[in-house]
Amino acid sequence: MAFDRVAGNRGARTPGVDGLTVDHVEESIGVRGLLTDLRARLKAGTFRPLPVRERKIPKPGGSGKVRRLGIPTVADRVVQAALKLVLEPIFEADFEPVSYGFRPQRRAQDAIADIHLYGTNGYRWVLGGHRSVLRLHRPHCVDGPRPSTGEGQTRAGTGEGVPQSRSAHGWANYFRHAVAKHTVHTLDRFAWQRLIRMLMHRHRWNWKAVRRRFTTPTGRWLPITADGTEHRPIAAIPVTRYRRRTIPGPWPAPDNA
């Protein structure tokens, strides 16, 4: 069953460091021969996984950044799948319905949907457990993290507005599934006010001079530009929501009668 799961994955045609794909194993070694060899090495305690083959793939969103992907060999994937088949039912029976990390038929989006549900019904704390250490997190998942007034802000008299603009857009894209729209507008107002204060300090402008440069004759505000860089509001980034799902457990509930 473990080999069948590996052969049914999308990565079956991708080789590891040994250059073997699932098809190559079936043609040259044979499934029975591979499983017999793995079983013998596991029982003898001599099995050692090979290094993973590293491949860089582009991150979604068109940012130009890449992330590293580790590709194990077919034999290592079979051993991992066999361990998963044995261990998953044991641990799955003890998990709570609100646990979503690395569980079958569950995803991070389901956790976000739960946070939206409970956050809008009066709950204000998120309890997370990691390596037997309990950590209490103040929930900024509904209202979003508050903009800091310390490190990372644009300083008056310098041209450091570009990194902050990029950071704000990166933050908005990252949290666009977990924040309310009014939070994005609040952050936009905060950044706009800081930028205007910086320009007033740098050029010794008063409010009348600011309005003369950045408003139309009808009083509509124009985009704020400085040193050839235009301030782009992050409110234009759409905020999307995940719908909460009812997820059935993959294993039958234990009979405690």
C-alpha cells in the first residue's frame, strides 16, 4: 500500500539523488524486490535515508522569489509512507477537531475560517501548543496586527519610504485571508500620515503647500510621490475569506461503551 501511494502521487515521475523514478524502479528492480530489500534493512537497523535532491521553485504571486523543495528517493518515500500508514491512525484518534496541522483532509485555510468564526463571536485568545510548551497569542487574526510606531518606520529627512511600502504590500498579501478590510484601511491611513509628515519635515512645507501639490483643483487627493516613488495604498489588495467546512474524521470514533 505504501508503494501504491507513492506511485499515485504527482511526484512519481520525479527522481531523487539516485536518479530513479517509480517507473524505473518497477522496470529495473521490481516492486517486490524493492520492498523485500527495504524490509530486510529496516529489520536489521541498517536502513539509512539518502540526502534529498534540492530543487528551487518559484513562489506564487509573481514576486520573483523561490523556495527550496527537497525531493527524497523513491525508496525513502516508500518508508515514509509506510510510517505514516502506521502512525497516523494512532495519533489521529487523540486529536481534537480544532487541530489542523498536517492532518488528513485538513488545511491551514480551515484553521483561518475557524478563527474568523470564533473571533466574531467574542473569543479573543488563541491557544497554541508546540513541543509541550503552551504559548498564548494575542489574537490579531480578526482585527490584524497593530502598526508599530517603533522600528521599521519611515524616518523624516531620509528616503526610506520604499522598503516600508514593500513591507506593507508584503504584509497585506500575506494576511489578506485573515484580516478585516477596515484594518487595511487603518494601516493605509497610518502610512499616509507618516509619509505626509516626512515630506512636510523634509521640505519645510505647511499644510497649504501639501494640498497645493497633491490635490486637484476639485480637491481630490493625488497619489503621494517622493523621489520618483509612488505611494501605493494596500487597500486595493482584495481581502478574501475561507468558508468554514464540516470535516468528517478519517477514522471511526472509538467505542467507549
